[in-house]
Amino acid sequence: MVHVYYGDGKGKTTAAIGLAIRCCGNGQTVLFTQFLKSDNSGERRILECIPSVNMPELPKSVKFVFDMTAEEHAEYKVKMIELYNYLAENISNYDMIIADEIFSAVDVGFITTSDIIDLINKCPHNTELVLTGHNLDKSVLVYADYVTYMSKIKHPYDVGMAARQGIEY
């Protein structure tokens, strides 16, 4: 089945990781990919301890896309396309596939909504596909079995508080 977690609220990645842990706890395998994120997060460190989770390597640090030079943007786009291709090539090798922030990769022009739909169509019926991100083309919702919209009502970012290790990353 296809799971979609999207919106401007907190908890999209957390929900996806919860599903990954549940899946692994039941003896199944997970491919956990993250778009537009770095290798520096608590969730990645703990998931590395679970043998049935595969996580492609990410850069140690990533600038926000809007802070990248044109050259950095072009280089990073190549990495994100490679990550998407890896995901597409391995989609039938796991019980669960997580593509965290894949909708955000579309937002910044690294991949397309058509790429996401192709990924969904390639996904075997016995594989759970979990997709997250801020915005999405509503055409994706037709393919989803679970859809959760997370809406921000209030967030510490609104008053200038920086992301906190262990909570936001």
C-alpha cells in the first residue's frame, strides 16, 4: 500500500520512522531514503543499528537549497537523481520503502511528480511505500491508500527558535 504524509506540520519523518521500526520489529526489511537531508540526524544513527534497514549514504551536511549557488544546486540535483534511481532500482527488494521528503525534492525541481507516480506504479503489491514531504501535486493522492495531512498550528520556528538536536533532527 502507499502511505502519504505531507503538510507543513511536524511529524512526517517521525511517522515514517515509526512504520520502519514496526516493520523491522516484525522481521521485515526496510529501504530508508531521505531527500534534501544530511547524514547528521538521530533517526539515521538509530536506524543504522537495525540490521534489516538499508540506508543509502547521504552527505555529512547539506545547505538549504535556497542558500546554494547555481553550481551547488546542479551538483546536488545529480545526487538526488542518483538517489531516486537507486530507490527505483531496489523497490522490489524490500518489504517497506520509505522516501522521506520526496515531495520536497519535487518542489525544488530535482525530480518530478511523474517520477513519483512511476515509482508508485513500479512498487510491488506486497511492498509498503511511504512518501513524505511538505507539498505535493494532488494527482499523487489518487494512488495513495493512506493519506495524512499534517498542519502546523504553532511551531517554535515561528518565534525564531533553531532546530534542536534530538527533537527536530
